[in-house]
Amino acid sequence: MSSDPVSWLLIEPGWTVVDDGGNDIGRVEEVAGDSTHDIFSGLAVSSGMFSHPRFVPAEQVSEITQGRVRIASALDRLDEYREPPPSEQLSAEPAGLGARIESDLAPPLARRGRIPLLRRVLLWLGLVGRR
């Protein structure tokens, strides 16, 4: 039974990633894109609990359904995912310590929701459900 396609904006960390044959090959780690302009760049996908994520460009994503992303290429042929540098914004106003800490902790607009290590382990062990 297949689900209806959904927007890339609904993809959440922890979603299952499958190959063209429908075989489970990993989990979404991060979603890269600009939701303000509806530009989908790709996904960081991990094939194991402690593996380094691979970057799947948007062009390689063939189908997105609720809780599942199908990709058109083999995960091991894709480049390792590299964290984008934090975006920096210059301001003429002096910032207090609280504002500086908050801006350092805020994720850049170009990516969403990396899975914390403990949640990642629990997801792979099947002890918690996906969102």
C-alpha cells in the first residue's frame, strides 16, 4: 500500500530512507533547504547508528511520502555530509551575553533539526517512534 506524496517541508529527522527497490537504507538526519523560498537542497542520511551521514541532493530524491523518502542512487556512492558553516549576520547594535548565546545556538535557516545522539540511538533500536 502506497501513501500519497507529501512536500519536502514535512520531512522530519528519523524518517525512513529507502532505495528504488524499497529496501530500508537509512534515516534522515537533517533536511537542507530554505523554507521561506520553498527551495529544497537535499538531505543528510545516516545508514547506521554511528555512521557518518551522506548528503543526498534534492535531484536524487524520487518520492516523499509520510514517514518515508525514496532516493534514486546508492547511499554509499554519495559524498559524506558536511555541516554548513553557521550564517553570520552583522549588527551595529551591541549584543548582550544572552543575545550572543541565543544567536549561536539558533540553527541557520538552511537546515532543520539534527537528531540528538540519544534520540538517534533510541530510533535505531526502535524504542521511540518517529514524529
